[in-house]
Amino acid sequence: MDALFFAGMIVGLIVLFMGIEYVNSRNFQRKALEKLYQGYGKGSERKYGAEELLHIRMYYQKHQMDGQIDDITWNDLHMDELYRQINTSLSAAGDEYLYYRLRTPICDEAQMEKEEKLIRLFMEQEKERHSVQRVFYRLGRMRKFSIYDYLDHLDILGERKNGKYLLWDLAVLACVGGMAVSMPVGIVLLLIVLCHNLTGYFKEYKEIEPYISSFRYIRGLLACVEEMQREDIPAISEEQARLRECHNKMKGFLRNSYLVISSETGTGNPLEVILDYLRMLFYFDLIQFNRALLAVRGHMDEIDEMLTVLGRIETAVVAGEYRISLGEAYCVPKLHFEEGAEVFLRVEELYHPFLKKPVKNSLSVRRGVLLTGSNASGKSTFLRAVATAALLSQTIHTCPAACYEAPFFRIVSSMSLRDDPEGGDSYYMVEIKSIKRILDQIKHKDDAPVLCFVDEVLRGTNTVERIAASTQIMKMLAAEKTLCFAATHDVELTGLLENAYDNYHFEERIEGNDIFFPYKLMEGPAVSRNAIALLKMLGYDEKITTEAEAMAKRFLACGRWEKGNEK
């Protein structure tokens, strides 16, 4: 009786402990979800690890295609930073699909309309939004890597067979049976077999441990799919059907994965502690891992499809939240997808989303734009604002402006370049290669029109050759089905290209010993300069600034450089 009472107490304590843990877990989840719901539209507070974006790129890298935003343009527009600003995903599927979407413009009108309906649904219908947010919260992320980091390397594991594990399990049973013949001998043999099993287990478990994390995520993915199917949201019925089909094909994985990944290690759950020892001594999880491995290898397409569908749904939630975070300062763009659409761009009250107190500008053009202006006047920021507006309009159908209207463009830029010491290229070589890829783009006349951005054409070479070559390059970039925005300090280009480009500029105002930039876009070429004035403000020797001003005036008057009075 004492033994039964003691056993009952142990079982009762275990049940009590598990019950308390369950209640605490549910309370924590409930509070986290309440905070999540209340924070919708307030922006992301997430901190990213040093290499986290490298793994978030994996879905995009697995789904590369023509027409995506290339690395140079992505980096020119500082899109990693903008991604972090936009991203409020709760799951790895959402993280990776949003990155893919921002690099993959939607070139089909019907698909864009469908994405818009999803975005509006989750923006406006709180119940539906909370339902899917709860699902994605439970799915969560992997700790460090993308699931594709593992799925792409399953072949490294080779063919794994269970025969040797079953043989050692039989040896354990034989030792237990031998104890009936000779207890001491049976115990000794059992200890030897169990020590062998433990040693072998840890050796082999180390090899498969990284993949168990990915299998755990796949199992969570399937649980997420089950929960998503139960949600009554007619707008995603097609997606639910696709998820259901994938889930049905993955039942073999579900059967063979529970003992391997039923719980995270280190939870303190007494039942899990017991299961851990059984797994180690009898190779249960290694046997089941091998079976689950076969199931995964046979259904890679289904896993990819589930990640795609769920990622697309969560990206719609994130896009809606980004709109709300912008307040009234955004628009749903009007895009023209029809073949042969007029090449133009109209934008009102445009601003760059990085700026906390932006100065908004409006523009309507049907040919290229040549921007001039003094240093720090806002030229580069304006180029990036236009490019970012076009990119966000064609990906998440959301534009930081009061109005955006344009045809669907292929977007490409050459702006934030630097020399490449490792590749042996000077700045000039990097620059001309970058511009050459834009020229190659515009040769494809049957594709969508090109929207390109160039900041300081050929700044890496001497003045005479720069102006000559820049003029001819800019004429090529003014070709049919191309809209080029370019910034330059070479005022000579404004006259040489006035028949091909509209001239706009930004100006500065000098007040006393201070310089002020209004950041307002003005028509026509720039007529003021501030480089020498800035030297004065920083206390350069008066002789330097006076002689420099005199030389500049003489050049503007006669069109050539004179030596001046040397003393």
C-alpha cells in the first residue's frame, strides 16, 4: 500500500506540474497575442542578428526568375533597411516571403487585384486578421537558419537504414530475458548494451541534430496548416484548398516524426525527461528520424508550396499593417499593365519613408528627368524616393505618396557604387559595368518599359571625357519605353540634353554663416553652387575661397579655364 501511495503521489505531482506549466504557457500566449493585436500598425521593434538577413533571403534565392530586383538596385535603395522597417511578420514563412515579394514585382493585373483584396481584408476585418495572426504566432521562426538551409542539404545524410538500431534493441530485450536465467549476468550484459547504445546514440544524434530543428519546423508548419484550414475566411478558400492538398500528402511525415520532435528540449517536463532516456537507450528517435527523412525527401514540393501559401497570406497582413503605420500618408497606386501603355510617371506629395519629417514633392513627366543642384540639396534622396515608390507600388501595392500613377516598369539603378578591391575593379570600372547592365535592359523592346536611376553619371573619370560620354549614355537612356531619372553636378549636361530630358533642380539658401536646404523640387536647371561657400563656412583660408570664386566666374563668363593672377 505504501508503494502504491508513493507511486500515486509521484504521478499526481507530475500531473500537477504539467497542469501548471500548461496554464502558464496559455496565459503567456494570451498576453503576447493581446499585445500583438494592440500593436498592429505601430511599426516593428524587432532586432535582427548580424547574419539573419542572409537566411531570410533563402526563399528568394530558391525562387529566382527574370524581372526581379537585382542586388545593385536593392542595395542602392537601402532595401534591407526598408525591409526591416516594414517587416512585422511572426513566422519564418512570412519573413522570407516578404523579402521575396519586395524583390519580385507583380507584373500581372489580376494577381495584383487579388493581393489588394487580401491586404484590405486583413486591414479592415479585425476578426479575420486576429485569426491568422494567432496561427502565425504559433508557427514562429527557426532559431538561426532558414528551413531551406537544411532542405537543400538533405543529400549529405545519404541513405540511412534502421537495421542496426533494431538489432541493438533486440539485444536489450535479450539481456532482459537473460536475467531470468542469471540475474547478475543479465544485468551486466544489459549495462554493456545500454552503454553501447548511449555512446552510439550521441555520436549519431550529433550528425542529425541540425536537421531535427528543420523537421520540428515542418511539423509546426503542418499544425499551422491544420489550424488555417479551420478558419472560416472565404477570401482565402483557394489557399486553404491548396494547403489541405499538401497536408494530406504529408501524413507519412506526421506519423514518423512525433517521437523525434514532439517537444523542444530543456522544457523541464517530467514526461519529456522520461521520453528522452527512452529515445537514447532504444534509438527511437533515430529510427523515426530515418522514416521522417524519407517522407520529407519525397515531398519537398509540398513543403515549398505550404511555405509559399502561408508566406503570401502573412505578407498581406504585413502590408496592411505597414499602410496603417503610414497613417494618411500613403496611397494605393494606379498601375497600367496593358501592353504598349504610355510611358509616364505621376506622383503627388511623394516622400521617402525613412524620413521622420519629410518635405513632400510632386512630379508628372513623360520623358527623362535630369536633376541638378548643390551638394546635400536632396538630389539623391529624391531619386531614391521615386525608385522606392515605384518598387513598393509594384510589390506590396502601397506607395508613400498621396498619388502614384504609372505603367508597370522594370526598375533598375546605378547609384551607391564603390570600387571593388577584391575583384580588382576601380570605381570607374564598377560604374561603367553597372550602367552597361541598364543599357542592356533597354534593348529588350518586347518587355515592360524600364524605369532607371543614375546618380552622378561617370563620376569616376576626368571632366572632358565624363561630359562627352555621359551625354551619349544619357541619350541612349532616353530611348523609347525608358524613363530615366539622373542626378549630376555637370551643369553642361542640362544644355546638351535639353531636347531629351526635363530639367529640375534643388537649391540651397545661405543665410549669414549658415546654409539652409528647403528640399523642394524646382523646374529648370540649377543656377547656384555652394561648394566654395561651404569652404568659407568651415573656416578655409580666405585666399583659397576668393581665388576659387574668381576662377569660377571667369570660366562661366568665357567657357574656359584661365590661370588667373599667380603671385
